[in-house]
Amino acid sequence: MKNLTTQKVNYLKQFVTDDKWALFNKIAHLRTRYFTVVLEDIYQTQNSSAVLRTCDAFGIQDIHIIENNCNFKINPEIELGTSQWLS
């Protein structure tokens, strides 16, 4: 899996400037796995999407979503693409 991720990153690297690549590497190393956020049965999409955005802003990498009664749906207008950077 790590090899596949490396291949994707190397492919995408060609589309960014050297300055952006340096910034990405600096920020990526600052992310943390010391905290994990858990969401359970969130039924208001704006709330769950805002949590994803906030976790990304604080550098929290891992989010767990538990769906017992409600299906998890991301609101793209609120999360603004941050979910693609979270695990």
C-alpha cells in the first residue's frame, strides 16, 4: 500500500511548483496521529463536514466514523476537499 501511495505522490508531484512541493512536505510532516477523532451517527452533514475540516486544520490525521443509525455523508460545500487528506 505504501508503494502505491508513493507512486501516486510521485505522479502528482509533476503538477505542482517546487515551492508548493516544499510546503506540502513541510506540512505533511507536522500532522499527528496522537489524537483520533470518532464520529458516531452524525445525521447533519454540515456538522460532520465541519469536523473533518477542523481536524485537517489542526493536523489530526485519523478520523473514525461509526454508522449505526445514520449514513455518513460529506457536504462538499463545507468540508472543502479536506477529507481527501484524512485517514
